[in-house]
Amino acid sequence: MTEIIENIKRAAIEISEAIKTQDTGKVETQNSSGDIQVKLDVISDTIVEKYMLNTSSVKEIISEEKESPVTKERGKYMVAYDPLDGSSLIDVDLSVGSIFGIYENGYNGENIKAAIYVVYGPRVEMVVARDVVELFRLNEKRGEFEFIKELKLQNKGKILGPGGTQKHWYPYHKEMIDSLFQEGYRLRYSGGMVPDLHQILLKEGGLFAYPGTTDKPKGKLRKLFEVFPFAYVYKKAGGYAVDGHKDLLSLKAEHYHDTTPCFFGSEYEINRVLETYKGKK
Ligand code: P6P
């Protein structure tokens, strides 16, 4: 596992350089979820693939940007990754990220053994979740990630990231979001899952919601590459992660690019979600 983490650090440094120097333009292709790709999606995917295929403990990799996995002869772990999540935000200079789920014997929630994400913002930071959740920050001068602190969620927060197209929210979901704002929660939503969830984690509490909607009942965010890794991070940090009814890590992936409604946060907020969704679809 250490070898994987060290090679993800190397990939992150190369990706952060590419973000600063490469063209943010679009390419003509789409990824497996139908998202229009930007050049940096392809560049980042190539960088991660290079490092992961050269990691002896990695047996298979699958990218959000590709239809199916690349498999090697030997290795123990399977790595599912989103090389540059939220890449459409780069041309407006907002923070983006890379997400990695480290799996063993399958890609269901129960198979995830570690999760890592990188935030490319004013600083480059990496969060590594194994038994505990650790924050690292890139020392640009030394070209190394330095350990900063352990991250933990308290049982209640003050910020709320309400994803999804509001006109397509189910009425009970809208009532829940409105009532939290009436309680004084502050809106914190950039459209980038990595910085939005990173902010709640560093502020030690709150709620990020990307629900099922009338136009997308299974939500938008992908189980293997986005949802399971962040569910692992939040649970290891003392928080909760549900689909509205049950623990996200109890879910199975029906196919590589399967999606699910998802809620990540502290105990108070997730209990509110479970109460709201009880008996609903
Ligand atoms: P919306 C970025 O495209 C992404 O996959 C996540 O990073 C983010 O949370 C979500 O989509 C934003 O979706 O519908 O709010 O634009």
C-alpha cells in the first residue's frame, strides 16, 4: 500500500505541474459517463496510468475516463481513480482534484481498503485514509508532501453543499435543504466534489449532498471513482456516508460506471437525511 501512496504522490506532483502549464481546452472525445473531456483529463489520466502500471502491488487499474480496466499479470490491489475530477472548473481557476480508491477482490463498497484524494488549489494537499485520515501538503520547494495533521469530523457542522439541479429535487429533499439553511447553515458549493468535501472535512463538519433527482434518480456521482473513496474517508474520519437509506459502503457496483445518490457528513446532518428519506424511494 505504501508503494501505491508514494506513486500517487509522484503522479499528483506531475498533474499539478500540468494544470499550471497545459492548455485547458476541450477535446472532441467524451468519457464513459458522457462527460466532455478537457485536454487535462487525458493528460492526467496518462500520468496516473504510467505510475499505477509501474507499481508492483497493483494488479488492475480502471479510470473514470475509460470504459474498462487495464489488467497486469501480478499484484494485489485494484485501483479505481478519477484523474481530474471537476476539470471543467480549471478554466475558471477553481480548485479541482484527483480521487483514488484502493480495492481488493472486487469493486464493491465492501472491497475498498484505502482511499486517497488530492486537491489542486492555492496549495496542493493530499488526504490519505487507511485506519486514520491524514492530511499532507506539498512543499513546492522540496517537491515533497509533508504530513500536517490527522483529520476528524465532529458530530455537527455549519456548512452545506447541496448538489444536483434544484428544479429536479424531490420535494422532501428540498424541504430538508431549506430547513437546514433556516437553521443557519452556510452554503458552500463550488461544483467540484473534491474541494467541496475537503472543505467540510477540514472544517470538521457539515453536509454534502448529491441526491437522486427526477431527471437522474440514480444521482450523478460514480461509485467506484468518487463515492466509495469519499465514503471511506468520511467514515474513517468519524463521519457518515449514506445513499439516503443505507451506508454507501454496503452498496454493490452494478457496472464499472454505476452511480448513486450520496450524502457525506457529520452525525447530526446524516441523521436528518435518514429521517427525511425514511420510507421514500
Ligand atoms: P453539478 C464534477 O463534474 C462532478 O463530477 C463533481 O466533482 C461535482 O460534485 C459534480 O460533478 C457537480 O455536478 O451537477 O453540480 O454540476
